Amino acid sequence: MSHADRNITGTPEALAVPARRARLQESWILLRRNRLALAGMVIFLLFFAVAVAGMFLTTGTSPALDPNLVRLQEKLRPPLSRANLNSLRPEEVPKSGVYLLGTDELGRDVFARMLQGAWVSLTVGFVAVGIAVVIGVVLGGLAGYFGRGPITVAGVLAVLLLGGAAVAAGTLPGSLRVLGVVVAVALAGVLVLLRRRRPGGLPSFLGLQILTVDMLITGLIDIMLCFPSFFLILTVVALLPASIYNIMVVIGITSWMGAARFVRAEFLSLREQDFVTAATALGVSDLRIIFRHMVPNAMAPVLVSATIGIAGAILAEAGLSFLGFGVPPPHATWGNILSDGKNYLFDAPWLTYIPGCAILVVVLSFNLFGEGLRDILNPKLRERH
Amino acid sequence: MTTLANNIILRGQGLRRYFPVRRGFLQRVMGWIKAVDGVDLKIPAARTLGLVGESGCGKSTLARLILKLDEPNEGTILYRDRDITHLSREEMKPYRRKMQIIFQDPYGSLNPRMTAGHTIEEGLRTIGLKDRDQRRRRVAELLEKVGMPAWAADRYPHEFSGGQRQRVGIARALSVEPELIICDEPVSALDVSIQAQILNLLRGLQRDLGLSYLFISHDLNVVEYMSEVVYDKHLNPYSDALFASMPVPDPAVKRIWQPLAGDVPSPFNPPPGCKFQNRCPLVEDRCRAAEIPLYQANGDHLVRCWKVLGR
Ligand SMILES: Nc1ncnc2c1ncn2[C@@H]1O[C@H](COP(=O)(O)OP(=O)(O)OP(=O)(O)O)[C@@H](O)[C@H]1O
Ligand code: SF4
Ligand SMILES: [Mg+2]
């Protein structure tokens, strides 16, 4: 036994820590090798800058570029044509003196309108995908982490009661409303608490398991995937007042399934990993395990699908606006510029090609960047370098 | 070698864990994988119980049962004579910090997105060390204890070698000041030279901190080196065969070459009786008939074998 007691600390092996190579730097090297993804990222950043700049240039009381200023005497001017100073009042003259991308059928500056539309596309893309990712991560995480957890008769009753409370809040008159809500919420609370504290004190059928959490959520995902999503969005939008916020929300709540699936799959495999077991054995709380150990390790595929999802959301918004269900006029979006322009396809082709190409380039760049990200974030690829 | 100390830190009685095998469209249960099938064990305080067995024989499952990361289908787990088998999460809390685990795979056992320091701090947080500076200081102490420099705290797992990761894993286990550490093949994935360093580290820690170990391995040499008590599967003709097929470092020692033949029994609906019946050179009819009682032979070695029993 004596020879074992030597050399406990400070062994040569323990001191030799390899030189530090930052993750970010490594990612950058991988990205540089992937030309298409790099191009995608450059356009992504450019688009971001243009959209933010556009927001500042086209809003306010006297914007530098007014997207809504109508100059009927200057309608359908081709790109790069100079403003006709004789026919315009001084405040109508564009600041640069040139219609960079021409004017539309009402003589509005297409460059200004494209800038305004870029901001719409950017916000719709990011907010819709943000909503989708939050829903997807929460539902996918629940399915992956608590998947085997049973949903009992009591649980379903509690949810129904809470749903009833919500309906009561919306429909019942005055004092009845308060009563209805209080009774329903109290019943639901009693049900949940009693089942937690004294499961024996309740009729046993309440404890019957109907489903598992995982079955419920994967079922929901499958149902949502059955609908062709653009028509689903179209249907919902047709029922709602047209506004940019409704569009964002609707696109968001109809496109979370991909993220949910990714997160669920990642959680299922992460749950079996030794470092999660170690955290459980240390007594780390569920919440901390989920948010410190599992979410950061599950985010890579979500990030990829989100990047590609932004492209999808931009395309969906443009499609809706093109069909007239999108952001209401006079607010410009790439979709409604395209839609208005199609009537002048032969007289003023720039009205169609400019927004069309912008959509194409931005959507393509997001897709390429997303696919590049997937390669970069793939740990198997990383280990080779 | 002494006989089993009276001072038992953890006791497992008749532990069983069966996993259902589901097949087909309706996912009907078609049979059971008997991963742990009737295990009794006693881990002596401040000493080491060695557990030997081949891959897939349920060693890790047993470790999970003992740590209450999984529920046994049958049997009880006593921690210092307190039955912890059916404790709830909340009731289990005070016992969590008493028992820790070290894993085999140095790659999977550390969160790739956390620095070594943060990994070790997790344990410190759960035992209520609120002050950040105090935690950092304690992390440095723990790193030193496992033979790592303090600056390793700011490094990510991919910056360490396998042996270094194992050390970080040991520091994490030590962070909650446990009494018992379950070492689930902690050196199987390491180079031989580094294996020795880690084993020495573990022995040194045991001596300094009075730790108890349940030391799991499939390498009899390693278990011999670590343990005073070896559970099961020793001392029967089968383990003689295992010992015989083990490389002998000292050429002066001669062993009769006794190769192992036959199949490892499938854990899926295993046959009754001795688990070594397919491979044991001394197998007889009663080995195939019924469960064999656990027998204490030759001081601390526990055995399930008719040949030893009937001697
Ligand atoms: N969650 C589970 N569901 C179904 N079967 C399982 C589960 N966990 C383990 N098993 C099965 O139980 C048996 C024992 O597995 P275990 O990991 O405990 O073996 P082991 O002795 O640790 O092996 P190794 O030496 O390779 O680590 C295996 O056949 C395995 O397939
Ligand atoms: S019980 Fe029988 S089969 Fe098993 S090891 Fe002993 S002699 Fe061999
Ligand atoms: Mg194992």
C-alpha cells in the first residue's frame, strides 16, 4: 500500500494544459472555409445594417427619406433619374435629388419604401422566429425533460377549469364574472394541491393516467405539422384585423414545431449524459439543470433552424402582403411593393424586380448562413481541426 | 486483511432493477432485461468495496440505484441504517451531498459549455456557499487537492486531457464533502500511465478525507489495487479463469493458462442459477437450478458459488 501514497498532487500530466484556443476563433476559421456561408453572413449583416438605418431614415416628423410622400407628377420614374425640380415644391424634393430606385405609380420614392420594408421584414423575421423559438424551446424542453411524467384525469380537469375561468372572464357579466373565475381557479388549485399533498384523500379515478407529457406534446407537434403552414397563417390572418403585430404573432405561433422537435431530441439525449447525472447527484435543481446544462447544449440546432426560420418568416410576410393580407397600406413592405408593382410589369419593371431580388437575396443569404452555422456548430466537424 | 468492519456506511439488500423490453406497434412488454438481479452489498466506512463484472452486467445500473438516480423494482438501500429507498426528492436532499459519483467517460462527464470552475461551483452552491469569492477560493482549494493548478478553473473541458478531466470530475464530487464516492470505472478510459496517477490520487484522498469507495471496474488488477473487500464473482472458478487470463506483470509468477470459453449470458431473460454457468469449467447441474446464496469466504471476499459453499 505504501507505494500508492506518493505523488498525489502536481503530477506532470496534470500540469500540461494545452494552449487555449478560443471557441469563437475556431468558429471563425471554420466559417472562413465555407465561402457560401461567409457570403450569407456578410449579406445578413448588411441587411441588418440597412434595415436599422432605414428605420431611422424613414421615420420621424420630417424623415430624410419619406416613403409616403406622393408626387403624382413624378410617377413611374426609372431608377437613378433626377428629380424634376421645376414641377416639385421644395419640401417634396428628395434630399439626394435623385430617385435611386425610381418611383412608383404614385410617385413615391421606391428607395425610401424599400428601406421601410427592410425594417418590416427584419422585425417580422426576428420577432416571429423569437416567438417560435420560445414556444418551441419550452414545449420541446417539457417533452424531453419531463416526457415520462403522467398526465392524469386530475390534471386534465384542472386545465379545463382554468380554461373555463378564462372563458368566464371573457363572457360573463359583472359580478358573476368575478365569482366564476374565483370558483374555477380555486377548484383547480385545490385539485392540484390535494393531489400533491394527500393523494390518498381523493377519489382514485382522478389519479388515472391518460397520457404522458411527451405523448401530448409530440401529438400537438404532429397535428400542427399536418396543416400546410402558409394556408394556416392565411386562415388565421383573414380572421384578424390586419396589423404588423398580428402577422408576427401568427407566423410565430404556426412555426414553432421545428424548434420543439430539435429541443426535444436534444433533451432526450442530454438527459442521459453523465454531466447531467452528476448535476442531479449533486442535488442541483431541475430548473438549473434545464437552463444551465441542457438548454445551452441544445441550442445549436435551434440556432440553425431559427436562422433558416427567419428566411421563412420573411418570405411568409412578403407572401401575405403580396396577397393583400399582410401589413396594411400605406406602410411599405417588400411584399406590397411587389404586389403594387406587378400591374406595371412592362412599363416599370423595376417595381417588380427590385423587391423581388431583395427578397431572393435576403432569404437565400439566411438559408446559406444557417446551413453554414450547422456545419460550424457540429462538434464532429470541430474535432477534426 | 480484516473481516468486514461493523461500521457499514451503505447497505443494499436484495436490489433488483428490471427494464421492460417493448416491441411492436402497441409497445407491449415482451420481456425484461434483468440489469440488477438480487444484489446484496455492504460498503464499509472509510474503506473500499470493489465491484467487478463484465461490460453490460449492470454495474452502472447498480450505481444509479445506490445514488437514488433510479428506483429499484425491489430491495432496500440503507444509508447508515436509515432506509432511503423511497425517499422523495426533498427528503433525499441531505443524503445527496453524502454520496457522489465519478464516471468512466471523461468526455461525457463534464458539461462542454461550463468552465471547470463553474462545474465545481455547482456543488458548492447546493451546499449553500452563497458568497462568490468564497466559492472561488474553495474551487482553487479543491483543484489543488486533485493536483490541478488554480487557473484550470477558467478553462473549458475541451482544453483538458482525459486525465485532467477525471481530476475535475473528482473535484466536483469532493465539492459537497461526501462520505461515499461511487467510482464507476474511473480509469477504464485512460492510458495505463495516467490510470496509476488517478488511482493514487483516489487512494490519497481516501486516506486524507476518510472517504468510502464503491469501486467499479472490469479490471481485476485495478480492483485488487484499490480494495480491501471484493464483491461477488471472485474466488469462484470463473474468476480464477479471469485471473488466469490476466497479464501477469511478474514473470516469476506462473499461472496456468485457463482460457475462457462460452458466451456471456444474455441479460435479456437470463437463465436461472449461476451467471457463469456457460463459461465455468466446474459447472454442474445444481448451478443451473436455483439462486446461490452469498457466502463469505476467505475473510472479506464474498462469493456466490456452490463449489466454494460446499467446500
Ligand atoms: N434505462 C435503461 N433501459 C433499458 N435497459 C437498460 C437501461 N439502462 C441499462 N440497461 C441495460 O441494462 C444492462 C446493464 O447496463 P449497465 O450500464 O448497468 O452495465 P455496466 O455493467 O455498467 O456495463 P459497462 O461495463 O459497459 O459500463 C445492459 O444490458 C443495458 O442495456
Ligand atoms: S456456481 Fe457452479 S457454475 Fe457458478 S461459478 Fe460456481 S461452480 Fe461455476
Ligand atoms: Mg457502466
